[in-house]
Amino acid sequence: MTVTTLLDDARALAPDLVALRRDLHRIPELGLQLPKTQARVLEALRGLGLEISTGESLSSVTAVLRGAHPGPAVLLRADMDALPVTEQSTEPVRSEHEGVMHACGHDLHTAGLVGAARLLAARREEIAGSVVLMFQPGEEGDGGARLMIGEGVLDAAGERVVAAYGLHVASALLPAGLLTCRAGTMLAAADEMFVTIRGRGGHGSMPHLAADPVTVMAETILALQSAVTRQFDALDPVVVSVGKVAAGTVNNVIPDTARIEATVRTFSEEAHAAVEPRLLRVVERVADAHGLTAEIEYARGYPTTDNDPVEVERVERVIGALTGGRGYLPLPRPLPGAEDFSYVLQQVPGAYLGLGATPAGADPATAPYNHSPQATFDESALPVGAAALAALALDRLAQG
């Protein structure tokens, strides 16, 4: 069976995959507990002859497809959770859960992995080995991948998987159906920093009698921007973005405290290890220079998502054959998003791909991007993603 036939078979599944994706889009759920989503996935997998288990601490689904012949095991993953976003998109169906939306395309991931399961089940007689299908809650900040690893997903076939593959759709940046990947760092590490600057309140007309945390907060924000450009290699960048500031209640009162909340992105484990102490030093010393104090909570988030170079060579070869050489574009540099599939790739070699899903007629450079309430995804990407995952699994298992 050629990989081009695999894509043809995936396109024949497109109506079913679109229907599943729209069902999931209507019922987005947040975090680690996704009971409606889990039930719909279990229904979609029924009849495929899979060994299915569900999670203990989260509503995950792990399904093992056994080939007709002995061999190693590989893993394919899809995340299933949504975002606390109120939908404003032009999707053909809309969220039925107020204030919750599949704004990151995880509904496409889930439907695409079901499609890959169907493609592989139809080829069971050709398969030497097993495929572990990982349907994961809690990617959006809850670390569901790490929890599933703790519950044994990497060993679900009875032995440790030898490779792992996943993908992420994008409502902008790439034309629909185009796949991309790169060796090494694919996605950034993401940390969070919460700073409370403590001063002494007073009357706004006499700031010399107070200890103003607002001006120190402003200076701290600028100092953080200087730090990342002067203390880190420009070719191994660090991004610090302050997304929330809070201070005061009225314009003529100096408050006691001011608060900063920021995201911190790094693109190497070296920078990830160094960034916390350096930023904390900047914050503490700016506050101290003005006679104030700073309380800092620094939360280390997902590590960098690092693709194995050998597996990226496989991606380039397999996707090139799958799409007739027209559907793959090497990614020139890492993307600043973060992913908890990184925890899987810390344990086993593999690759994480990007898949374009920019709506037809939209400009990938200007279309609303993932996490936007206006984000809309082209469903024609569904069979491409399903075929890509199935083709990578088949190729790796054929290696033995």
C-alpha cells in the first residue's frame, strides 16, 4: 500500500472526520476533566479492535492497536482540551458552552487521530508492531501529557514506545494542508513570573512621603526588557512579555503594592536554566534601589519541544512521498508557542509537526491566529493530518 493511497483513503474518510470534529467543536471542555469529549472519542473508536483504557487522574483515552505481526510500538498523540474564550469565529458550527471555545484547533487534532486509527486498523495485517493512540486532556497549561506519562501511556503496549509523533494545526501562518517541521527546537519553553512590589501608600500630591510601587513597577518592566537583550545571546533569544499589571484604586492615591504578571519564553535548555535567576535578580535589585521590596513567584512551565534529527529526516521523506513533494515546507526557525508534548519527546525520540489550516480565501499572514476568538480552521486539513500520522507510524514500524 503506497502512502499516496493512504492519503486517498484519508480523504474518503473526510466526511466522517468533519462530522466528528464539528461534534467536538460544539462541546469544548477545559482542563483535565473532559467527560463529554472522552465519551465522544470512545464512541468514535468503537469497532476498531483496539485495547482501550481511560485515565485515573484525568479523562484521557489510551488505545493500543496491535498489528498482525510482532514488532516495536510507536505513539501518536492528540490533545483534546479547549480554551476559556468566547467564540466570535465564522466556523460552520459554534460552541454550545458559553465562554469556552476550541480556539486552538484541538478538535481537529482529536478527529485527525481518530482518522489515523481508522487508516491503521484497515492495514492491521501489514503492521509488525503496535500503535499507541494518546488522546490527552489538559495541554493548555495543565500538563496532561506528564500525567499520562505517569499513568503509563508510553508503556501501554507492554513495552516502551520507540518513537512518538504529534502535530498542531494553525489557523494562520501556513496554507491549509501544508506540513512543516524542523530538527532540534521546534517550540519554546514557557514560564510564568508573578511579581508583587511592596511599598508604602500615601497621597498622590506628596509622593516623597510615600514609597511608590507604581513607578518601581514601570521601571522594572523596562529593566526586564533590557535584561533579555543584554544578558542573553541574541541568537538564542529570550522573550519576556508583561501581560498584566495592577495597582491602585484612584488617581490621587499612591497604593501600597503593584503587581506584574509576565510570560517568559526561551528556545534552549541553557537559556531556560539561566533565565529565572537573572530575571529575579533584576526585579529584586530595582526594587531595592528604591527602598522597596519585591515578592516573586516564578513558575517553570513546559520545556522546549525538541525534535529528533533522525525522525525529522523521516518526516521529510514520508510527508514528501505522501503529498507528491508539494505538501512539506521546512520550518526555518522555532516558533515561540509551547507544548507539553515536550515531555513525551524528553522520554523517546520523535517529531512534532505543524499543519496549516488557514481558511480558504484568507491570507496566512493576517488571518486570526490560534487562541483568537475569531480563529477559524479549514477542515480540509483533517485528512492530511490523519494520513501524515498514520504514514509516520507505518514507516517507523516497518523499520523494526
